[in-house]
Amino acid sequence: MTPPSAHVVRAAGCVLWRRAAPGLGPVELALVHRPKYDDWSLPKGKLKRGEDALSGAVREVLEETGMRCEPGARLPVSRYLVDGRPKEVHWWAAEAVGGRFVPSREVDRLLWLVPEAARWRLTHDRDRPLVDAVLRVLGL
């Protein structure tokens, strides 16, 4: 039995990409390191009360990476349990259009990696299909 939607943790994020330097491939993806969990993940976070998923995704990218982004295609929704509670993360492909990373307590490192390296570096298996999804929407 699925709990009522009011009990679902709502979150959103982006698979943030940028054009890669010549010789590296067509794009690089942004991964963030969260010291609290000691993991590598895609920028995402919980939605604020009344916040729509796309606005929350763009806000989280800016907060976690320092990057402004131009969201594009929707990507598959991730659903999983966190401490026994269902969590639902809405995702978008988003191109980085400027900004600068500044380490914080929440995110202490940012890496730009080619897709294969990003897929390998991601800590959680549930994030890996998003790499393939962004490559599909980018036509790569």
C-alpha cells in the first residue's frame, strides 16, 4: 500500500551539463559531493512549501553548484525510500550558463566529468539511468 501523497518527500534536481573542452567529448556532467553522506550525486533537494518542481530544481542547482542553468527536457522521475519514507525526485536536463562554485557545508566539491566517468563516480545506482536519459535528450 502506498502512503498518501502528503507523506511523500518531494524533491527536484537537474542533470547539469556543459559543453566539454575539445578532445574530451561533447559534454561534461556536474556531480556534487555531499560530506554529510560522503557521496557523489546529481544536484537536487527538497522542495519548499508551495514550490513547483521546476523552480525547486533550478534553485537547488544554484545553491549546490553556484551555476545558473537553462532547464530543458524533463527526465524520468526517481522514486525510492529514505529512512522508510517514500521520496520522489523530479528531474530535468539543464545546461549550465554561468556561475562559480563555492564550497559549503552541504556541498564541498563539484566535479565536471564526461558521461562515462560521471556514471562510474555516482554513488547511488538509482542515479545512473539519468546519465543515459540526459544523453538521449541531447541526442548523444
